[in-house]
Amino acid sequence: MNKTHKVAVIDYGMGNVWSVVSALKYLGAEVDLVKDPDLLSNYRYLVLPGVGSFKKGMERLRQGALDQAIVDCVKHYGANILGICLGMQLLVSKGMEHGETDGLGLLPGVVDRFTKTELQGNKIPHVGFNAIKISKSSGLFTDIPDYSNFYFTHSYRLLATNVPVTRSALCSYGIDFLAAFEVDNICGAQFHPEKSQTNGLIMLRNFFKYV
Amino acid sequence: MLSRNFRLQKVGNYEWLKKNYNFSKISFSIDELIILDVSRNKQGTEEFYEYVGLLTEECFVPIAAGGGVRDLEQARKLLQSGADKVVVNTLLVENSDVIKDIVREFGQQCTVASIDVKKSDSGYKVWTHNGCIQQSEPLEYWIESAANLPVGEIYLNSIDRDGTGHGYQFDLIKHIPQGISVPVIMAGGAGQYLHLNEGLNHESIDAVATAHLFNFVGTGLKNARIELIKNGHDLPDWDVDLASQLKNILSS
């Protein structure tokens, strides 16, 4: 068994872990669902999934003492982390959903609701497959052509301004928002790679092979 | 398990479904899979949750599932069994606070309100409890109250057209109140790609659904998607072979 592809999917009771686990297993990764903060440091790869509200998500991470454990793993032990959807949002410093809440703060950034002006008549939630514009087809975005489709479902967004990213992808929904990014060992995707067919599987592979 | 298109015809159990429908393959021709438990009795059982998980193995598209969801715990169970969204129907009229709880816990995007509609002498009426009980309020009222909860999407299903293959009940569109901000999925009646095409051409329809057996068996669904793309609809086109090459790539 190739230990380098052992991944912890962080289980904090927020949503569709089953789908994430099943996509990672399909790729052949050795996947553990991890609740215990003390076990996290055993993994080189962490995936923080999640659907739901920012506030609730942070509450759950704190209740399980997972917030500090994640920060330690990423900052001090150099683990690679991929945040998906809410999991991506929680990586940054602040979220405004159901009241202002501090995030994990691994990166600066504020997650806020799409405004009417930004949406330009589009409906929220932003649901469905949408194309992303990719800055560089390398790293997390290896083998992913520009304008590839990924599955989104969200009402809150992170804008690219003031998030210092190495590689990023933008999606346009009235306004351009941050669809995915890579900064050193920290990756995030607002869309669901585990729900984005071939494109999503490629990106998940990239997280292990090219980040 | 009953097929939605022939509501009263038993088409087979899980083994039958698994054998006759390759959901993993079908998933490359769709943007989302909706699985509804329409059993006449004993909805929302452990067995159903298990089926959702088993049927959607290797399906990397969003999965909405429901049928008989009455409380937050059932919603959680579905989400733990492979669903990404919870479909609610009767709850909308019986106990919409539970839908609010689901939204609070899992977010607005996690809920789909399925609204079953049937034409009556006094206009279109909403039917709940697996299509058994008619609600007295007009259709507009229920669409609006679902949107205001708010749910993430509305699945508007014509009971009259469901399973006929005669095309959608586009008349229903007139009853979608102005300014509804949640996406609307049209369901019930599609039997060929032209119906899907017609649906996607309507400005107030955000997505089209089909449960027609014709689409699932053989290449109907795949061809329909190709035709829709040819007709200029912006649908993703997936590389099925590449997906199979990615299997176990990390273990080698």
C-alpha cells in the first residue's frame, strides 16, 4: 500500500462525506474518515468537505477541537489540505453567513453572500455546472483545460481580491469569484470535484500528484 | 421500488435496478440524479438509504434523494448515504419548520421542494402525501411558500403528464410567481429530446428532468444530450474513457 496517498477526510458532521470518500476511493487513495483531532497529524493529506452554513461549520470544528488540529497540521507539519465547498470557505479568515464568524484563518479572505449588484439578475443559490477560467494549467489544475465544467451549489462566495494565490480558477456568475485555488500546501474548491465527473476526478488526482 | 413513470407498476427491486440501469454510466449523460422513494407504504426506510448509497456508487454527479422525509434526522441519514440534497414534498404543507431546520443545518442549497401538480376543474392543484392528498390553495401559493423558506430548488412535477412521454405541462410556467429567485426544475412528461429542448428554451425554467424509461434503457439519454448540445444548450460533455482510466490511479 502506498502510504503517501493516505488521506484523512475530516468528519465533523457537515454533509456529504460519503460522496467525497467514494470519489477518493475510486481513485485508489487510502481513505479514513477522521473525527479525532489527535489522529490528524498522521496524515499527509487532509480533505475538509462540507455543506451547510459557515457559522455551523466552524462551531462543529471547534466542538470537536478540530480547528486547531487542522491549523497545526497545515502550518507546522506541512500537510496538504483541500477544502471543498464550505470546507474551502472555512480555510479563510472570516465568513458572514448567519452572522460574522472567524474561520480557520489559513489564508486571508472574507466569504460573503453574492450581492444583488454582483449577481446581475442571476438566481441564488448558484446551482449547476459552470465553466471555470484557469490561470495556469499546472499544479492543482494539471490536465484541466480552460473553461472546463464543474458543479457548483452555493450562495456565498470568496472574491479573488486580497486572497494571495499561486494558482487560481475563476468562475463567472454575474461577477467573477474564486472557484478554486492553490497556495503552497493549501487548496480549495468552491465547486464539488467529487460531483464533477471526469474533471473533478482529475482535480482530485492532481491534489495528490501535483500540489 | 416503483418507477416514477409507471407509478403503479412495480419494475423491480434493487438487484433489478442495478442490473438494468447502469447508473454510473447514465451519470455521464445527466447533470444530476434524483432518486425518489414512492413506495405506497413504509417510505424512508433504512433499506432505501442503503439503496441510495449502493445505486450511486461511482456516480460522480450530484444526487438528490427523498420520499417520506419527515424530520432532520432522516435528512441527515440521506446525506450520509450518498445524497447531496434532500427532496421534500409533504413536509412543505405539513411541517415546513422541519425544512427550515434542514436549511439551517445543511444550507439552502441542500433542499429541493418537489411540488406535484394536477389539473382540476378549479385550476392547477398541489398534491402531497405521495400524490394522494389535494391541497386547496392555488399552485402559486405553494411555489411562493417553498421559495420563501427558502429551499434551494423547486422540482415542479406534472402528475398528469408524468410517464406519458407527451411532453411537459408548460402551462404550469404561468403559475410561477414573478420574481421567484430559486431555480425551477421542470418534470413530468418528457419522452424525447425535443421536449427537453423545449423546456430549456423557456426562460423561467432552469433545468429539465426526465424519468422516462425510454431515456434510461439504451442510448436514448445519451443521444438526447448530444442533440441538446448541438442545439446550442450549454451542457458539459464528459470524457467517459478518461474517467475509467483514472480508476485506482493513486494506488498504482
